[in-house]
Amino acid sequence: MVNCGQKLTRSSYNSRKPELYLYLMKKFYTFILLFTATFVQAQTTSILWLGNSYTAANNLPDLLYQLALSGGDSVTYNSNTPGGYTLQMHSQNATSLQLINQQSWDFVVVQAQSQEPSFNQTYVNTSVFPYASFLDSAIQANDSCSQTVFYMTWGRKNGDASNCAAWPPVCTYLGMQGLLRERYVQMAHDNNAVTAPCGEAWRNVIATTPTFDLYVADESHPSLYGSYLNACVFYATMFRKSPVGLPFMSTLPTADAYFLQQVAASTVFDSMSVWNTNVNYADPGFTSVAQTGLTYNFSANASMAMHQWNFGNGFVAGSANETYTFPSAGSYVVEHVTWNGCLYDTLRDTLQIVPAGLSIHNNDEFRVYYGANAAINVIAPVNIAEMQIEIIDVAGRVVKTQTCYGNRAEVSTADLMNGIYHVRLNTGTGTYMKCVAVIRN
């Protein structure tokens, strides 16, 4: 069973649009009201890729473009990816520097030559880190709202044979991969930037499913499998959304693409602090605490330049902490918009508001599971004679209702899509809530 709490849905949209800065300053609240209401999902994300053949292989920028498009996200991109290019070469390349200054980019992906970050510490300190900082500084000088993303590559399939004798740590795949991870993470943290942990996603695939060949014959460059996995990692890193279930799979078999989507999502989301994914993030998260009657206190997770709240009656400007009294019991969509000067984000929670004297229970007496009978099976506390069951999707919509007598019920899923659903059981003394995953073969 999937573990979830009292909040029914948490949907988040974010966008980094530096070119809107002056407009926001001139028409701040009017813009936010209109923009979050009608255009929050229609943003175009601009990406510049600075790398080499590891980026060019299988046209990784286009794979991400197609993947994002299939998820309803619009992307524009440009790239400079000469074979074998190092960070120093990019820092001195007229095309790379011209592209950085060509426009305000949402993200600039920086990829080092595949071996150089795994070399000895003295070499990395003098020939890698300084040029990573140079490129990041150039990106920030062009637009302080642009986000640098360091593209963590992967160890060679059987280690780096050409440098093994002089530098034994790279003699094996794991040794080389460990150094690449360490150096890319340091580059990101040193420069207040983000790591796209492609190399770690490769490690997770290799460790669990070695029959997947992410390499081509040279045991270095990515096969389509490897590049597709990388695209999924970048999608999760940049859009902060899971790629699992996106319909674009290139030419890969569906089951294989789905597996790679899952690995990418788990790699990115399981270690976001390590990858520095939250840097400069306009965190819209909040908590809600019931006070008396239908009055609730709402507290933002972080202090931002701007907070807007919508408790079901339209957006209003507010502070990080707000108190609101709901007109009656029921389900309410609460939205919180934040803006930190570069990035705005919106979090939507669907909350079950209950009046004083009526509580929400979430205990072992109430059991929910998806069974072999292709139904949601509900087992209520033994003292419940009649139960009103509601099945709620991730958007907070009640998609099925059923009245049952006794303490057991089966709710058919024949008309439901695969996914996560909340099951709400309403009784005369309380409301019980749990969630369940519906997964049909």
C-alpha cells in the first residue's frame, strides 16, 4: 500500500522567467493574479547545452525536448557540443561565450570532458574547478536568474584503461564513477548550482539490471538507452516533476522506457539535497493546522519576496503565515504562490476541512488495498454500520461514490485509470482517509 497523509493532493508548477522581472516590478500583484490563474502551465523553458559528444550522442537536447513536450512542457534550446571539449575549452570558445550571452536562459547545462573530473585532485583543482566557476560566473553575469546545471557523466564500462596505470582509482567502473560523482557534486555546491545526476542513475541501472546496455561498443558513449535515461534525469531535475508515465519513449520498448523513467525519478528525488536541486527554489510548501471550529492556520515553509494565497475565493496578497476560517466543512483547494525575484512556484493542496467535534482518523482499524479482484477493498472499523465511500483522484476530484452497509466493501476500478487514489470513508462519528495504488496489468 502507498503511504500518504491527510492532504489529498499536492500539485506544483514552477517556472523561471527572468525576462518577466521588470514587468513584475511594474505590475506586481495584477500580473501574479492573472498569470497564476491562466498561464502558469504554459511557460516555455529555455535551455543552453555546453558539452561534447556525450551530449550530442542521440541528440540528448532533442530527447529532453520531446520528453518535456509529451508531459505538456514547452522547451526551446541551443547547444555547442564539439567532440572532446573540456571546460577550459568552452571557457575560451567564442561560440560558447556568445551563446551564453545570446539571451536569458532558464538553464545552462555544463558538461566536462568525460575523463577530466575523475583525474587526480591536483589536476582537477587547477584544470577543472576553475573553469567550472568561470563558466558559471559568465552565465550569472548574463542573467543572475539563469540556473547552471552540471551534467554528471558516468564511468567507462570497464574503467579508464588509458589512465589506469598513472591513476589507479580509475581502473574500474566503480572507481571512476565514484570520482565523477564527487567532483560534479562539488562543482555544483561550490557554484550554488545544480547537479543532474545522470552518472548515478547509470550506476543504479547497472547495479540492479546489468542486462541493460547503456553503452555503445566503445564502452564510453551512451546508447539510446543511456541517452534516454539521461533525458529523464534532466526532466526530473529541471521541471521537478517525475518522468514516470510520460508517453514519449523514443524507439525503446515501453517496459524498458518505463523502467528507465523510474530509475531517473528515484535517483533525482531521493537525494535532492545532495544534487543541490533546491538551490534558489521558490519553495511554495506550507503546513495547515486546525485551530477552533473551521479556522485553520497556514504557515509557509520559507520566507519569500511575495506570497499569495487562495482559499477557494480568489488569490489575495498575503504573508508567510495566514489564518482563514472556512465557510463550512468539505474539501477545499488551497493554493500558495511564491516568488523569490527569479522563480515563482505554485503549490495546490486539496484539504479535507472538518468541523469541531468531528475528527479525521488514519489508523489501522481502517484498511484499504487494491486486490486481485481488480477492486479497491475497504475494511472499516467493526462498529461502523453504514459507510459512505468516496474515491478521490490526485487532482482532488471525487471520481466515485458508494454507500455500503457493514464493515467491508469492494469498489470496482473498471472505470478508473492506473494511479494513486485517496479513499475517504465518511461516518457519523468521523472521517477516515487512506490512499491506494490502482495498478492493472
